[in-house]
Amino acid sequence: MRRRPLVSALALTALTALTLGAAAPPADDDDVRADLLTAYRATVTYHSVERALADGYKPMRGCVARPEGGMGYHYVNPALNNSTDPARPSALMYEETERGKRLVGIEFFVEDRDQDVTTDDDRPTMFGQPFLGPTPGVEAGVPVHYDLHVWLYKQNPKGMFTEWNPRVRCPGSAA
């Protein structure tokens, strides 16, 4: 077997395993499965934080967690904001492990056209899912936006596209 088909088969197997039991797209939605596979193939290299840094992702604030779960550490590439290309996520999410940071998910970030949190006529969708928002930025200078979290690398019992993952932990937090 050639290496490429093996990698594709392994990626598809991994995605299938992640989506079992979670609020995942319908099993018969070929477009969603293809887009998830594209996202997986494009981001699997970012298990290396050094590779993410080399490709323009920069750390943004500390580890993010709430009682309902965590998101981990965000590494953001603002040049990829407003992309709905599954191969070009705006952010990579990591959690700390005894061996360093581990990639757990990706995030897409799209600015709200009118910067008004009371309107949502420009809400994007990806992977058959509507983005969350519009919400104000969490830091100064971050615009009103929509976002979509995709837990490609750590199963989320609440669903692959749920904002908070109860299995993601931050050092010193209960989440």
C-alpha cells in the first residue's frame, strides 16, 4: 500500500472514531466528511507547536477554561481570520501535558460584517454547522465575530462542534 492512501485511511479512521457517540454530522454527509478530512490533513502537522509558530500562529492569552470545560491555549494566525476554508483555521487549540502542548482542536473566526451583536444575517456555516455569535471580542482590539470550534484531536462528549470541551484541562483549573 502506498503511503498516501494509508495516511488517508488512518485520517478517516481517526475522524470516524472521534465522531462516534458525539454530536457529529450525519454519517451519510459526504461533503462534511470530506471537509473534516481536509481540516485534519491540513492541521495534523501542528501537533508540533514549533511548526505552528513557523507557519504564523502566535500564542494568544493563557489557557482558557470555565466550569463547563476548557478550550486550552489558543495559537492564532490573524491572516487566516474570515476564512471558511477547512484547510485554513484561524486558531489552533492546545492543552498542556507532561510532554508539552498537545493539539486538541481548531477554531474558525469570522468578523461580523456590521459589528452589531444584535444582528446575525451574515452568520457563516461550515461542516454543516452554524457558527456561534456574533459575540464581542474577548480582548481589546478583537472585533465582534462568529466562531466555530472543531475538536478534531480530542473527543468532546458534548459534540465535535461544541464550544467548551469538558475533557480539556488548564493547569490549576477545575475545568
